[in-house]
Amino acid sequence: MVTVCATSAHLSAVAPASSRTTRMRGLVIAAFLLQNFAGSGAFGARRRNVDPETNMNISEIITFRGYPSEEYEVTTEDGYILSINRIPYGRKGREGSEGPRPAVFLQHGLLADASNWITNLDYNSLGFMLADAGYDVWLGNSRGNTWSRKHIHFTVKQEEFWVFSFDEMAKYDIPASVDFILKKTGQEQVFYVGHSQGTTMAFVAFSTLPQLAKKIKMFFALAPVATVKFATSPLVKFGLFPDMLLKDMFGKKQFLPQNSLLKWLATHVCTHRILDDLCGNLFFLLCGFNERNLNMSRVDVYSTHCPAGTSVQNMIHWSQAVRTGELKAYDWGSKAANMAHYNQSTPPFYKIRDMTVPTAVWTGGQDWLADPKDVAMLLTQITNLVYHKNIPEWEHLDFIWGLDAPYRMKENFPFNDTHCHVRISGGGAAARAGCIKACRISSCLRLPSA
């Protein structure tokens, strides 16, 4: 479902009364401590310098790290104008490349943006690693996030702008982005790497749009989410509330966008050597705990870019998924409304079995959002599964921010142009043969040596 960041204030809105009381007491204590830290001078004395990347946009972060950067706007069929970033090659330039570099499209999760792929250090961020490995890297931004807030007819102040969920992201955002990349590069296919909701979008798009599926060389699914029946993250509390109540609570427009208050907290609280653990634990609270694998010195950078916002309707769609335990289109709330949108009285199911794209999957054993039990059901639905690797100690965010991500992903991104000596977790001869076939067809992804 998500790459998620949230504040205790928003979580309290979906917590039981006793939990809210406890949390309020905690906030009062925290405020008292902050006041005393500030008054004593200890607060400032024990703060790290604010990382300059906290005030940079995605293109600026890329160039700050010494990589070439390009930025484009892509207009979808339904009028949304998406920002898409490109790292055309690595820091060593174009040396060693023969012909066009294979294009790779990276799609972030819920409440996130393209910075997810580049906010670790250059040797620790998948976007930079792929550029250095010889790939033409493209970073998508879903409609409604910090960088994709334009429409040919509507402004973000109008409710009409926010009438979307991951349905529309799959139906319109991915096709528009992929077609733009292929037109710009002259290539016929692109690698697709998705994290969290970025995989959900792909499952929907590639199973319902066969012409789009033909343009995908291989789908790499990191912390994949199709159903959230067994998810244990506090975010599933949204599913306890009726759709209309969620609209009353949060309105009908945007949900948790980046704003000046969150940025202030990130740069004044998350940079403190005592309180940075608190910021890190907000991520863990939602996604699973693996404290030793998060770079605490980068938490201020993570927090100033994430959350990046989405629509309330998208959050309601996920709350519906929690209640039903199924992957279906958005429920418009009445038989008549559903009939108008789908020509049937209930939202249609998405049939992942219809997806033919070669798919490689990575999962985490401590993931509170892509729960292992949900993943187990998902794997049975992927008919062209060529690889699966489970990393027992990883949680939802380790795939993008984990300190050991470059080494674990290098070890477990087994696809190579010339060698297909792969280790299939629980796959057997048939899975190995399928992977080798897919690898030969698609010039599979390879990562640089550590």
C-alpha cells in the first residue's frame, strides 16, 4: 500500500479514546521537555547541522550529488500534469556505454515522492546506483504529491482536482509516464521498479492494460501490496471508519501534504541528537521496526520530503481495501454511482492473474504493511513470477532507506546480461528456467559492485 510518513496528530484522529489520551499526555511531556531544552541552551547545543538537502527539490538533490539531472512535465489523458525526473547517466558520464542505456522507471509509494530513490547517500540510493550501473533512470511522481499538483482545468484548491485514487494513477499516470519515456529514449520497452503503492499501481495497470504491459521489459516489485487483509500497521485503523466519516474528518481534498510546520519539525526536532530517535520511530510505528538499519543522520531529509501528500479519496480507497481484504476498484458509495463508473453495481475486482509481465518480487519478514500472509496470497496470483526473495529482518522502508540496501539488493538483484546464476527462494527448476528465459529476453537489471 504505502511508503508512509505521518504525525502523531493525524494518527490520534484514528486511535481509540484511551490511546489518544495517552498520546496527548506524551505530547504535553514532549512540549515541556522541548521548552526546558530550549531554555537551557541544551537544545541548540546538541543539534546537528541541518542537511542542505532538506531545502532542495528532487533535481537539486540529484545535481548536489554530482549527477546529471533533467526534469519534464507529462500530461495524462485525464488532464493531470506530472513531474518526472531523469538521471540519464552516472557520475562517470557516458563512458563504457554502447548504444542507448536501458531505461528504468522507478515509482514511489503512497504519501511519497521521487526523492525516496535518492535521499540516501549516492552509494546507498537505488536511483544513483542504477545510473552508475549504466541505466537511464526515470523517477515518477504520482498525481497530487508535492511535485505533481497541476491540471489543465483545475487547481489544487478545487475538489475536482482531488477526485482520484490509485485507480487513476494506474490507468493514467503509468501509461503517460511510460509512453513519454519510450518516446524520449526511442526504446520499445522499459524496466519498471515499484515500491509499495508503486507496485499496486503496476498490478492494476499491467493486468488491465495489455498494450501497456507489452511495453514493460520486467517488473521489479519491492514490498509489494495488493491486499491489506493482514496488515498490522496503525494505518489500517482507517478501515474502521465509514467513508463519509473519513470525509467529515479530513475533507474531500488533499491528505497530509508537505507543509511548513512539518518542515520546521523535521529541521528543528529531527536534527536533535536526543530527539532524532523519536522521528525515526514515527516511521517504524507505521511500517515495522528495524532501528539499526535506518540512517538517523538522514531522518531530517526523509521527513522534509515525506509525507508528500495524496487525495483523501485515495486514503478512502485504501480503507475500503482494509475492510474487504480484496483488491478492487474504488467504491463510489452507491449502486447507481458504481453503475455509472463501471456499468455494474459493485466495484470490479482486479485480476492479477491476467498480468503477463515477467515479475521479480522482494519482500520483508517484518513488514507491517506488505504482511507476509498477504504476500503469500499475492504470489499465487502472479502467473509470470520469475524470482522471489524474502529478507526476514526487513520492514517496509528498508527497501528504499535501509543501510544495508545496496548490498542486499546487489546480492538479490540476480539478473545479469550474460549470467543468470540465480537463487530462487522456494522456486525450483521451473522458476529457475523461467527466470533464465526472462533474463535472456530482457537484458535484466544488474547493479554495480559495492
